[in-house]
Amino acid sequence: MELSPFAGSYLTDPAAVWRDLLNRPEEVHHADDLGMWLITRHEHVRQAFGDPESFGNALTLAPVYEMCPEALAVVMQLDVPATTAAADSPVHTRTRQALRATFANTAPRVSAQYGPIVRRRVDELVDGLVDRKGEVVDLIPEFAALLPLLVVVDILGVPDRDVARIRRWADGQIALIWGQPDPAEQVRLAQGLLEFWHYCQDLVARRVDGDLTGDDFISRALRYRDGDDSVLTPAEVASMAFNLLVAGHETTAGLLAHGLEQALSVPGRWRRMAEEPESVPAFLEESLRFGPAIDGWLRVTLRPVTIGGVTIPAGARCLLVIGAANRDPAMFAHPDNFDPDRRDAKDHLSFGYGPHFCIGAALARLEARIALVRLAETIPGLRLAPGHVSVYKPNVAFRAHRVLPAVINVSSVPRERYDDPPEAVPARAA
Ligand code: HEM
């Protein structure tokens, strides 16, 4: 079969493709167009995530298509050591331990260490939106994608002046690795990726030569290694920064976009955010299940593996189709219904499962909760622009909205008029 993830219905209604895969009698599929095995059932995706002896991570960050030789020549210059997401044991165990020691990853630690940063950045962005009342604003660049980036640069101790280029590099990396750009674009994006890596190396080099007492992630990681390369090398610290700057923002951007779209598309949901903020965590879990920001993640088989009655040979690339697993009727009742109060939504696989489980899950949940509640309280009349339809960027892994235009209406909407879209005005010229 062919998945065709870069065209057609995968870009507008991926759930229809997942449903089709789940309905087929065979349990594991081979996507001839990608040269990959597709694992779609909840039970199997969880099994693959949880079995690092059979499913390795070494190729997780390698392009999903055959890159042109010119782009490949640029990519070959990237001497990024594998850490966490791209590493298998023992490097994974060591680098993950370092990350857990230096990057807050439990709800109480995240709230204490990163809560003030998140609140400050949310306030800044929400105030900016309020200033644009009456306009149609694209919430992707102006809120959903920007907030997580501003938070992660603060955590890493990166200056605000670099935000625009980090955003460009990170978007480029995602398109280069998990998209299908044409050859000229591949070369341009590969050059951007190399610049991005040099930038991260510089961030670390400047700390190594200067003051290490800061509270930022890079200073913490360098203090943690304490000059001992067997604990962590400076290049590994740069590699972690390189990964966190992308993993820390493109993903949470997706959660915010999917959450906003769901909250704004059904009458009453937006008002409930402000009136019952305690309902938001459950709403966010259902958003994660229903529209995962990463809906396919890669593994490579380290030995022949039999799963769902199919034997996958050693050395084969596998796409764990998280989006499909989250809609598996064997796991979730009425999986294609978005139910903000679903009790078992937390069983989704959107943050992975097992030894590589997402380090940033608690941060993403905190950011999204604070952002949605504050937005709903401050802009109670926020509405999707009339005629909006979801279209996603062509990508095998990251399910990113192209746009999410919304009308900034700061006055509250009377309950009985909740269905009526307010008068839209044209977007402000850039
Ligand atoms: C909604 C937001 C997010 C989603 C959906 C998400 C999803 C994922 C997924 C699917 C994995 C792979 C798990 C596996 O391979 O088993 C992962 C790993 C990872 N994520 Fe996230 N992520 C999110 C936010 C974040 C944030 C905010 C950060 C950090 C600032 C982060 C950092 C990482 C890291 C470092 C790993 C690698 C962990 C390892 O290999 O040990 N993620 N994430």
C-alpha cells in the first residue's frame, strides 16, 4: 500500500487514513512509497515504544526520503552526537539521566521552575492580541508557535533577538527531515540546519569560556558534567540544546493549535475554559489523543520482529502511527468523537511510552493549560474566522496547522448568541 502523507487527504483529514488502516484485516502494513512499515494499533505501537531491544532510535532523526547528493553533502558536515531521542542504550541512558537532572520534567518541578516564565510569556502575548481587537489574527505564528518558542529560549538562556532565526531553522529542520522538499529546497534547508548546529555549538562554547553560575539549562548541564566527558561532553550539551529548541516548541505549538481549534469550534467550550479552569487538563488530554502534535514517530528494527502476525526484518524503518493508535476502537470507545471529559484519554500515546517517554510532557501540559485559560478569560469572544478549514503542513511526523485565523473579540458573548460568528475584519497588513 501507499500512505501518500505529502498529498491528498492526509493533509486535510488524516483521521480518515488512520481509520482505513485500522479497518484493514492485516495488522501491520508496508508503505511502499515511504519504504517503511506502518504500525497502527494501540497495543502494537505501545509494544514498539516499550521495547528498545527490538526497536532502536538511531534513525529517528534521519530523513524519511532519499535526499539529493548536494543536500546530503551539507548534512554530512553535521557532527551532532546522538543524545536522547536519537540514541540507544547506553548513550540514551546516560544522556537521558543528564537531561532529567538538568531539565525539570515532573509536574511539581516544572511548575516551580518554569511556571513564572510561562505566565510572563503568556501575559505578554495575550496583551499583544488584546491590542489588536477587532482584527483577524493568525494564531499559529502569533500565539501557538510563538509561546512555546519564547518559553524554551528562556529556559535555555538564549536571547530574544535570536527567536526569529531559531524559528526559521526549526521549521526548516522539520520540513527537511520529515517532509519532502524539492532538491533546491533540500539544499537551502540543509544549509540552515548546519548554521543552526553551529549556533548551538557557539551557545555552549560561550558558556564554557564564561560564567557558569546561571540558572539556564546550558549552564546547568555544563555544571552537571563538571568537566568530565564520561558524564557528558560539551558537544552533547550542544546536541541537547539543538534538540530541545525544536522538540520544545514545534510540539507544544501543535498541542496549542489542536486545542484552540477544538475549543473554538464548538459552542460553549471556550466559555467553559474560563468558567471551569479545572476542566482544562482533561480537555487537553483529549486534544492530545484526538490530534497528536506528533502523529507518527520513527524506529528501526534491531532484529527481526513479529508483531500483529507480520514479521518485520531487521534494519527496517517503522513508522509508529500514533494518530491511528489514539483512535483505535479496541482502546477507546467512539474514538472519532472528541469528548472533553473522556476518562481514559490519558492512555493516548502522544508523548510516546517507555524509556524514551517525552521529557517535556509536564512542561507542554503546563504551558497549554495556562495559555488556554488566560486567553479564554481575557478574550472571551475569540472566534475562528468564518470559513476556516484545517490544512496541515506536508509532514510524516509533525501535524502542524498551516494557519488558524481567528477574530479578536474581547467582549464576552451573551450565552444565547454563542453560535453567531462576530463580524470579521481583514487581517492587518504585515
Ligand atoms: C505537546 C507537546 C509534545 C509532544 C506531543 C511531544 C511528543 C514526543 C514524542 C512522541 C517523543 C518520542 C518518544 C519516544 O521516542 O518514545 C518525545 C520525546 C522527547 N521530547 Fe517531547 N513532546 C512534546 C513536548 C516536548 C517539550 C516541551 C520538550 C522539551 C522542552 C520535549 C522534549 C523531548 C525530548 C528531549 C524527547 C526525547 C526523550 C528521550 O528520547 O529519552 N518534548 N516527545
